[in-house]
Amino acid sequence: MNRIAILSTAILLTIAGQVSAADKGASVTRGRTLFMTSGCYHCHGTQGQGSGSATRLTPKPMPAEGIAQFIRSSGTRMPAYSADVLNDRDVADIAAYLASVLAAKSPDAIPALKDLKPTL
């Protein structure tokens, strides 16, 4: 019985750590909407997975404060987003969305891919 309680607690703490921004009142749902409507997905992909033109944001994104600092003066090809465009709450919500995205499974963890053997 104690093992179940310990395992349950460990799982809950892991989940809580992944969405710590949500604990501060940030909204994952609103963050996803902002990520899409602000155009972030055009370069970073719909789940922050990155693309040829932009870096990967997930899993383990930087904290909201770091995101805000970067997007307000990126110094890269990415356009800057002032606090008038994306305020601190907006950035916190986007960070909560990014923190909610789980890492992709390894190909070996996917049965259909694990069984594929390259042919030469």
C-alpha cells in the first residue's frame, strides 16, 4: 500500500513540475491559443517542436521571464514582440502551454517503428 502512495506522489510531483507555470495562474489553453494566433507556430511548429527556420521550444522550455526577455529584444530574425503586443500574462500563458507539451517518444518506444528494419 505504501508503494502505491509513494508512486502516486512521485507521479503527481512530476506532473506538477512540468506545468509549474500553470500553478501560478497561467492558462495552458489560453497559451496555446496565443501561440497559434500570434504566429509562433509558423516557425516553431504547433507544439514548439522547431523547424528549419526556428529553434525547438519544447520539451523543457525556458521560464516565462526568459521568454519575455527574449521575445522583446531577440536580436535574431524573429520579430520582437513588445509588452503592448504580448503582455506578461500572455507570455506566462504561452510558457504554461509550452511546459505542458510532453517530449516525443523515442522510435524504440513505438511498436510499429521498433519492428521496422532498414533494407539495404
